[in-house]
Amino acid sequence: MAGHSHWKQTKYKKAIVDAKKGKIFSKLIHEIMVAAQAEPNPEFNPRLRQAIEKAKQARVPQENIKRAIEKSRQVEELILEGYGPEGVGLIVQVTSTNKQGVLSAIKKIFTKYQGKLVDKGGVSWAFDSQFQPKFLQKISESGKNTLQQLISELNQLEEVKKIITNAEN
């Protein structure tokens, strides 16, 4: 009867459910923090009001919502620039309360996939003011695969909001 414990099964299922719920909660809390930057009062901020409603529907505790609004003053929005495989330009829009931690994580991901972060203006010259590419960069199939892996891993970071590239499809 080894491995047939009712408690073990319950504990295993609960861990899976809690992990999914935690991921949803953190995204909703992050959304509240970004929305509360402009105006922390939901009566005057429709974006914040909508984010709070979403959080309440997902059953985020009220205390967590209040804490997120208070912490919103520490959130920073960053635009990072870098080169991916075969010289493809990437612009990564990030919101975070821990600038150095996010920079470190993103730099590590870029390095893993033959890319590197550059200073402001190093890549933005290849994009217009709305971050649309002025020209498309041709890359090989292996470069496309590496770029997809890079983008996929960046998207797994909850702080990353948008990734723009000038790679040709």
C-alpha cells in the first residue's frame, strides 16, 4: 500500500493548485501596482478599478490588494535594448520594483542565447517612435529558433510586458 496515502494525494493536488493560483495572483497584483502608479485612488483611476475587480474575481485577498497599491510608488518602468542572435534588435519593456534584479535576470537570458544588452539608443535607432521596425533583419532558421527561445524565456518573467524585434518572419 506504499504511495496510496490519501493525505499524500491531497497534498500533491493542493501544491499544484496553489502554484497556479500564486502565478495568477502575482500577475494581478503586478497589474494593480502598475495601474496605481498614476493615481492610487480607484475612484479616480478606472484602470486601477478594473484591475482591482479582476483581482477580486480571482479571490485575491483584500490585504494583498492594499499592499500592492501602497507598493506601487516603487514600481519603475524600463525600456531595455539589446541584440539577439545574428544581430537582431530587441526592445524589452519592463515594469519592476527591483530594477537590478530584473536587469540581472534579463542579461543572463540574453547571454544564454548569444545576445547582449546595450546602452539606451544602441538599438532604438532601428525603430521609429512607436517602436515599429524601420527595416527587417534577415536571419537563418537556426537564428530564428534561438530568437524564439530567447523571447519565450523573457516572456516567462512576470516583469516583462512587451518584446519588440526587427527580425524578419
